[in-house]
Amino acid sequence: MSKVIKKAKDVQINENQEILISELLDVYTQIGYTVRIEKGLFKGGFCLLREQKLFLLNKNIEPQKKINFLAKNLSEIGVDGIYLKPNIRELIDKESQQKLL
């Protein structure tokens, strides 16, 4: 008897999510971080490489998780001194409130 192997579902990438990820990544560059999106067994995070501020992000995580992860890390850094679009500011504030609970 042969086995039926189902193909994994392709992740549907919403255009709005891609725009939001791009805008969040722009905030990182505004505050002096170099962003690298790579494959690996990690979610991502901050590191210092030869005196260069670096933020790594896993290429393979789902778009919504990327958004949440990026916003959460920005809430930890603090972005009070720069202008952010209202929707980006709202995301970061939401993540900082989640951290307090």
C-alpha cells in the first residue's frame, strides 16, 4: 500500500503584513541597527559584531510572528525620541503593555 504525502501549505503573505514588516525594519535602521534576515534555528535578536549594532531575524518564521517579534524588541529598546507612523507606534505600545502584564 502506498502512502500519500501531502505538500505543506504555502504561507500566504498578506501585502499589508509585508508593508508593516518593511516599516518596522526601517525603524531599526533609523535607530542605527543593521538588519540581517537569515535562515537558521533562531527567532532573532540583537547582537554586537565588531562594534556594529546588528539585529538578526529568521527568514522562515511566519509574517505575523515577525511583526510581533520586531515590535516587541523595539518596545524593549525604546523609540520615544523618533517619529513613528501611528500604526507602528500603536504596535510597539501594545507590545510594551503585554510585557507589563
